[in-house]
Amino acid sequence: MKTIITIGRQFGSGGKEVGIRVAKELGIPFYDKELLRAAAEKSGLCEKIFENFDERPKSLLYSIAMDSYMFSLPGAGTSDSLEQQVYLATFDTIRHIAEQGPCVIIGRCADYALADNPNHLSIFIHAPMDVRIQRVAKRQNITPEKARSLIIKTDKRRASYYEYYSSQKWGAVESYDFCIDSSYLGLGGTVELIRAMVQHKENPVPSPTEEDPTQPAEK
């Protein structure tokens, strides 16, 4: 197996759980917060800095407050903000991880970082708002109203981060190989669907109805 699976996800869609299960069933590494740890080790920055900037839109006030930290970065130029250095370190770590072999990577513009990788399969997982509210409220033991507010806030933050760094539309069908509603087949069914996608990517089978482009068309 050689496929690298990247998963973008709406908050509460079950995207992370799906990613964990896909990685476990395929026997490959899974990266979510683990990616931040790897990027911190690779760059020399403390992990807390990566957590503070994790999938968050540009924050002028926070950037100004933290930019003095950038001078601790090897080779950092005076024009490089800490925020930019964190993003670049994360970007480089994603590409480095992909070079090591098949894996599942959650969020953080990983699909954009690996856009030119022929072994890459990009997926976006979404679900209806009512389904997500129910899942988040139960998981975090909060009211449906608070769950809805948290979902909207988190999705807005993820979209701003993705669209700023990738110049692509977060959650749009044209930005990914596949967009999947996790409520349609359930989380287990979604896992099986992704496994089938991987199997097809690894061993593509041409359809018998497809015309051979090297042969003249029938008249």
C-alpha cells in the first residue's frame, strides 16, 4: 500500500473518528495532534506554539505579541512572522511524513501540501447540522444551543485557516477528490467506503464499457 489519505472535516461530522478507524483497519499511521508534535520536534519550536496556531486564521494581535519568539528559529528572517514559520514547519512536516509511506492525516491543509503527490487521496467529511449538534452535545455534555454555537465557531475558524493558506474553498467539492456525508452510511459505512476508494486507487480496474482511446470510434 502507498496511498496517503488526507481528511478535511466539519466539526462534529465524525471525521476524526473515521480517520482513526481507517488508519487502524489499514494498519497505517494516523496524524492529528501527532502532526503538531512532529512539526515542533522538527522545527525546534515548543509544541504549545503549534497548538496556539493550530488551524486558526491569522490573528494580528496574537502574532504581534508572539513575533519576538521568531528569532529563536534557525534561519528565520526579519520578514518571517512566527505564524508564517509555524505554518511552513507544519507544511514541511506533512510532506516529510508523506515521504515515509502511507498514512492518514487530519486537516491542516494537508491536501494542499500534498496536491502534487500521485499517491494522495483527499477527502472532506461533512454531515447535516442537526446530526452534528447531537454528536457534539453528547460528546461534550453540553446543550444543543451551545453545541451549535461551538460548531459554527470551529467551522469558521477552520475555513478561514484553509482558505488563507490554500487559496481554495474549504468544503467545496472542487477542492477534494471526494466529499462524503458521514450520516448517509454512518461512520462504519464511511470507513468501508474510504477503504474501497483506497483499494480502487491501489488497484484500478478499467470498466469494460470504457472505450479504448487508441481505437477508432464505431460508426
